[in-house]
Amino acid sequence: DDGPFALDLVLNRPNLSNRPIRLVAGEIDDPEALAKRICHQGVIMALPRDSFFAEINAHFRAPASGEADKRFQPQSDEFADAGCTIRALQ
């Protein structure tokens, strides 16, 4: 919901063998369990900020949702605590 039609893009193979794997924040039931499962030294987790969606929002004349910025710090902390390196997509 961060950018118009962003969820319409399918980027993962069904068996998740390609990288990077893209996850939908609203579909993660237990972020803490996911973090423990996938984070370890060497894993980079890239999380979007609202600014990442600025061009697509402008194209569709849609306002920024503010959701990515609200999620950024709590998710960053959770995944970093589990061992991931966090990068901001801006």
C-alpha cells in the first residue's frame, strides 16, 4: 500500500530461488519469527522509506501513505537485532 499498484509486480520465483526476495510487509504475520529465521551475519535487509515511492506516487498523483516511514524504525530494530544489516531504500 506504499505506492499505487506496487503489489501488482511479481518479482519472486515460486520457489524463491532468485535474489533479492521481496516481501509484502502487510502479509508478514510474525516479523520476529521471520527475522530469527532469515537474519544472520551477511544478510542485508533493504527496507523502503516513503521517499522510495515518491516517483510512482507523483506519476499517479497519489499522496505519500506515510506507512513505510512508520514501519522503518521498528522493522529496522527487529531485523538488526536478529543479525541483518539494514539498508534504507530512498
